[in-house]
Amino acid sequence: YLSVGAPVYFVVKDGQNYTDAAGANQICGGMGCNNNSLIEQIARMSKMPNYSHIAYPASSWLDDYFDWLKPQSSCCRHDNTGEEDVFCNATVVSTSCIACRSAQESANQSRPTPDEFMKFLPWFLNDNPETKCAKGGHAAYVTSVQVIDEGKKSRVGATSFMAYHTLTKTSKDFIGCLRSANEIAEQISQNTTAEVFPYSVFYVFYEQYLTIVHDTIFNLGVSLAAIFVVVFFLLGFDFLSAVIVVVTILLILLDMFGAMYLWNIPLNAVSLVNLVMAVGISVEFCAHITRAFALSQRITRVARAEEALAEIGSSVSVLSGITLTKFVGIVILAFSKSQIFKVFYFRMYLCVVVLGAGHGLVFLPVLLSYI
């Protein structure tokens, strides 16, 4: 009972011809419709909810409209005795109200003609469901069908078909629903002439996770490459020093990912921006000491590392200037009442400062003393 997730709408873009039998058969799910129509494909996916994340088949305004037009249903009736054709609701009792389509017309041509389709469609979308006619489309489909008026004629524009996702509780569930819906929509677009895309209310929040890993690799890779080029030129074309700086920053990033896992910080757009900022801030912890080591006149590597650490590590460049000042500013964020400031800014920036200082003041001098 009510054990379903959010509704998902498979939206068919403007351009599909519903008045033509071939175009309608690619969408509908009733008798005479294609086996790989939109409704049929979604119905098949709903039988595999663990795989497709679709809990129920999609409701189809097109199939309900065809049923609504049948004379046996007594839903579509009109009074054409006056100057204008007037729609008669199923509850209206009048001898002048006759069926929109006769039984003979329905037998000879089961589908309405294009003119009949567009003439009766607004009546269907304005007809409220009643006990005598449950197929009225006003309650379920009035916002699902776009009727475009083009002067004397009208046509159907974009439409949507609503199904339900399976129950979603975690971010993994939401991402799975979004990825599955995109795959289903792409499959429908390939098997029909319709151009389909899915929509649900939570998609806007989880769209980023479909490409977050690729975006993370790309952005961090570009940042590291830019740092390598800048350090290489500014240190006098010192290739090895540039490599050491980039390797140290890469290790800081690796530890940042470990800290994010241990501290329950998810990888998303906000944390990705912080990681890119961490790359830039980490340069401060590494470049000064590496430069001091490269310019040192001492003979041994150990002596040059000691001089770089003593003169630059404890000066305004690293310990006093970068580590302590940033640490004081970050501690203020710990008292914030906002979760986003506590999780994505205090925790991540604290990790940047602690890990950057650890790598710059402890790891890097030892590494330089060996290389």
C-alpha cells in the first residue's frame, strides 16, 4: 500500500503524429498497437522492478481516449441539433445527445479520422470521470497533453505518460532510478519515431551523479597539469622539481578521498569544487619548500632538505603564514548551524590544511632528502 517511489513522466517531444495510425501505434498499448510501443516497453520494464526501477506500467491518455470514443462506453456524446456542436457529459439525460461515433463507424474504422481525433480530444481532456464514464481525461491527463491551436486546425504537441519508480530511500536508489529511466527513454526513442526523455521531481538533484566521477577525474587532471606547467616554468625549467610538487599534491588528494570516506563526505558538485580548490591550496604547502631545496647551496641532499625546512617551513610561507592562519579561519566554521558548512567546508578545509601541512612539512622534506 503506497509502497512506491516518485512518479516518473516519459515525455514525448513535439513532432509525433497521433492522428495517424502508424504514429499512434508506436505509442499506445491496446489492440493493434506495436509490440515495442512506448506503453508496451514500459509495461515490460515494470515486470522487472529490481532491474528497471519501474514499479507500475505507465498510464496512457491515448488508450483511454480511444476507449472513451467507443459508442459502447457512452462517454463521448454530443448534441448537434443546434448551431454549434455541444458536448454531452455521461450524466446528461437528453434524447438529443447521440454518440460521437456510431457503432458502424467504429466497426468499419476502429480508429477516429484525423479530424475526429482533434475535434473530440478537447472534450476528452475536459471531461471529468464519473460513475457512468470512468475514462474522462480531465483529472488524469489535462496537463499531460499539449493541444496547439494553429488557426483553423489544431494538433497535438508534447505529451507525457506517467509511471511510478520503485521505493527510493538512499542516494544509490535515486541514482539508479535516474540512470534506468534514461536508458528506457533512449531505448524507446530508438524503437519508435518519438523523441522521448524522462522527468521526475528529484532528477534535478541527482543529474550530477551520472557524470561526477568523469568530471572529477577531468577537473583534477586539468588542475594538476596546469600546476605542472606553471611550476616547471617558474622554477627555471626544473622538470624533476615540478614532478615532485605534482606527486605530492596527488598524494594529498588521495588522502583527501580517504578522509572523505571516513568522515562520510559524499562526492558531489560541492565537494568536487572543494577538491579543485584543495589542489590550488596544496601548491602553497609544496612549491616554497621545493624551490628552497632546489636553490640551496649545501652539498648533501639531507642538508639541503634541512635548510629548506628550517628557513621556509617555519617562516611566513608555510607554517605561520598558510597553516596557522587558514586553521584559525576554518575553526570558525565548526560552530555553524548549517550542515553544508559543517560537512563540506569545515571538514574538507580542515583536511586540506592538516594534510597539506603534513605533506609539506613532514613528507616532502623526507622525499627531497632521497631524490
